[in-house]
Amino acid sequence: MSDWLEEFWSDILSEEPLRIMAAWLTLDNESKVAVLNHLKVMSTEPGWAEIQRQSAREALATITGSTGDEE
């Protein structure tokens, strides 16, 4: 399972929309909520490297269809 999880996060944080969406669509609704919450934490809270924050922002933008300019 850890291989699947590692591959999942690699896809989600890839900054490649097709990979992000392919990984996203494998999730059930409960998992989607958890992943969205985690990406929000990664993108906004201290303790993450800038490259991780950027990847999280890209994933959120792809998943939500947002550019991030709304806030």
C-alpha cells in the first residue's frame, strides 16, 4: 500500500494537471475532503518547503479549477 500512497502523492504534487486529476479521480468523497484539507495546510502553513507549497497550490488550482487569485 505504501507504494500506491507514494505514487498517489507523487501524482498529486506533480504540477501536471492530467496526473493530478487522474489521481484525484481514484478517491472516494471522504478521501477527497482529507486530501483537499491537507493540500490547503501544505500551501498555507509554515514548515513546508517552498517547492512543496507551490506543488500544493498547483494541485488545489487544478482540482478546484481555481487560479488562486480569488482570495
